[in-house]
Amino acid sequence: MSPINLLLNALWLLFGGILAALGWLLAAVLMAITIIGLPWARAAVNIAAYSFLPFGRLAVPRDELQGREDFGTGPLGFLGNLVWLVLAGWWLALGHLGLAVSLALTIIGIPFAWAHLKLALLSLWPIGRTIVTQEEYEAGRARLR
């Protein structure tokens, strides 16, 4: 991790990153309790780790990175995302949106507001995404060319 990303991640934790990660972990626990929600719980845990330290990493579609469709990026992934949107995605998106608006009101909070907006979009449609570093993403894209 670059020194800039390390600094941004440290500041991120102070400006709502811990709160965001806890929201994702709460969603994961609630999904896991239902047993049926275990696939969504796994996705929520992955994104909780991403929302804990987002700078220097990206959330990208797996089929774009791997060059092929898989279980989570096909029709079942679409259906899973619809279920997620109804059960947990909308309230996670609202939480990220609220944090983004409050951070955007300050000058130093704008980069963190932008990260919350990216997480708000991710919270609406998380199934079929993977979290990678910028270098892993570029290597995967180069491999597909």
C-alpha cells in the first residue's frame, strides 16, 4: 500500500470508515442468521473489509476481471442482487449517502465523501463483484487482451 493510500485509509477510519464497516458487518450477521442469506453474508463480509480500508482497492465485476461469466455474474447473480437490494442494499446505500453528504460539507471530507458514494453504489448491487488492488485489476485486464 502506498504511503498516500495508507494516510487516506487512516483518515478514512476517523471520518466514518469504522461506522461503514460496522454497517456491512451488521448486514452480514443479519443475513447469516437466516441461513438462507449465507451467500449475501459472504458478500457483505468481503465488502465490510473493503469499506474498512477502501483506498488503493477497487470493486470490479468478476466477469470483467476474469473474462468469463460465473455463478454470481449471470442470471442467478442478477436475482441475488434484487433480493439484496430489497433486504439490505437500500439501507446501506442510505447510510453511505448520509455520510457522504455530511463529509462533502467540509473541504477535507470530499475524498471521503466520494468513497462513500462509491460504496453506496456498491451496496445496491454487490453480488458478482470482487475487491482487488489497482495493480491486480490492471494485470487482469492485460491478461485478457
